[in-house]
Amino acid sequence: MRTMMIAILVALGMTLSASAQDKGQIKERMNAGKEQVKAGVSVVKSAKEQARQLREQVKSGQITKEEAKAQMKQMKDQVRAAKDQIKSGKEVIRDGRRELRQLKKAGKPLDMILNDSIDIVLDDSLDIILNDTTLFAEEFEEEVPWTLSSALSFRNRQVQNGVDLSGRQGLLSIGTELSHVGGFLCGFDAARRVGDSPGPQGWNARLGYQYSANDWLDLSAQFTRFGYPSDSINPVAGIPNMFSLSATAFSSGLMFDLTFDRMFGPESETINYLSATIMAMTQWGNLRITPIASVVGTRYTIATKRLLISRPGKLQTITGIAMTSLGCALAYELTKQWSLTATPMLLYTPQKGLSADDIQATFVFGIRHLLEF
């Protein structure tokens, strides 16, 4: 009898020891799952806060909607990965709880108390928070329909697609652009020369449409009408119409743009441009820095009298590189509506008939106001 009692006690001790060992292992797995869930939730909360900040930056004009979309795409990828991580951690915790219930049903001691925070983390509302559409919809779906952007700026000279529009004269210009969330936009700019030969420089009016094909590609079309005091003020003054087609792609904080411009007038003169531009978008506090590099090719058929150098014949058809450029665009937010802007650029403009200088340094300083309604 004594021997049997000893055997029972030994068996019970082994069972209790095994039970304690099982509980320890289950507890370790559940704690690991809990930490996994916490890490995933932290990523989601951080993404929501970044989304709110991006929306504020778009509203204040610090960044464009296209730049925000590029960053949002990266954040959505991070949230999807966090969602998978949380799902895996929740499964580990639920499996552990199931095993503990089985131990209890088997009559084995259960002295581990589950942390209340596990039950909170396991709440079904977490699935709603992690839903990709609801996570970001509140940040960007409540956009006001209209945006009015106005600017006053000074530039040391105006060069467009390798063409000297103002010679070596400085310009003071004012402009405004009205855009709708649906993609339509219109704008008007006017400028006056402030150099050695002051006087009116000209104006332009434009109407366009931008279509967001998906999260990483925008397509746009625009018509621009130019007006000048005379058709001899610059090489393209007598060719007042321009039609533009653009495709802009976004990837990992970079923006790639390909644009075709065709200028035409009442006569047989035409100028075609094909430009490729790459921009990188960075933010440092209230300062946005956007390095820019571009190259522009051209094919133009233009009256010889308009060119800056003498050529034989009445019309000239020339193909080649019109401009390469390197620089950056700077914007500093003063308030949510007001910002200071600067754009220093170094240009190479080799077409002698369109530009007086091969190497040019240009800069633009301005102040901009943004109004949403």
C-alpha cells in the first residue's frame, strides 16, 4: 500500500511538473504573439499619423497631391505587412488560450492569469482599424473641391524649353491657377520686364485636365495661349498657341515626367518639344526641397527673321537638344496658406537661334498663397 501511494505521488508530481512546463511554454508563445501584435499596431498608428500630416501638407501647399500619393502608396504597403503580422500574432494568442482551456478541462492546475490587454488587442474592432480603405479614406476623401493658388515672383530671366523669352532682362510676374478635385484647371499669368529695358513682357492663359490613372501614374493635357506686345520680342512670340501632353509617374519618392509640347500659329511655323524630367522629393521641417534634372529635345520650323542669328532662306527646320537643366525647387511654409519659394537652375541652351547664351544661371524668388474652398 505504501509503495502504491509513493507511486501515485510520483506520478502526480510528474504530471504537475509537465503541466507547469506546458504552461510556461504556452505563456512564452502568447507573450511573443502579444509583442508581435503590439509592433503591428504601432506601425498602423504611425501610418495614420503620417497620413494626417500629409493631408495637412497638401492643404498648405508644402507638397502636391501627386507627391502625397507617392508616399501614401509606400505607407499602404507597410500597413498591409503590419496587418499580416497582427493576424499572425492574434492566431498565436488564440491558440495559446485554447491550449490553456484544454489543460483546465483535464483537471490540471491553471494559475496563469491572462493580461487584460490581450483581450483588448484581440477585440474585433482592430480588424476595422486595419482595413486599408477606412485607414486612409478619412485623410484624403474629405478634400474640398476647389483650390486657388496665387503667386508673386521675381526672376532674373525667363527661359522656356531653351528659348530666351526675356533676353537678359529680369521679370516681375503675378499668376493664379484654379483647379478642381475632378482634374480640371485654368490659370493666368502676366509679367513685366524690370531690367535695362522695362516694359510689358506678356501674358499666358491656360486650360487643362489631369487624370489619375492609378496610384503611380497621372496623365494630363493642356492648351496655353501666349500674348506678347509684339511678335519680335522673342523668337516664339509669333507662335502663340501651345498644346501639351504629359505622363507623370511616381515611385519611391521620385517623380518622372515625360511631356510633349507643340507650338503653332496662324502660319506654317511650328515648334515641337519633347522633355524628360526627374525630381526627388524631400521634406526637412517646414522646408521642402525638390532636386530637378531635365533634358529637352526640339524640332522647329520657324521664320528666319525670328531667330537670334542670321540664316539663309525664309524658313528654317532644325532638330536637336534645346536645353538641359539641373537645379532644385525650394518651398518654405510660413503658415498653412502662405509659403516662400525659390528655384535656382543651371541651364545649357545650345540652340543659337533660340538662345543668346549656351550656359545660363536662372533663379526665381516668390511668395505663394493657397486657398481651398
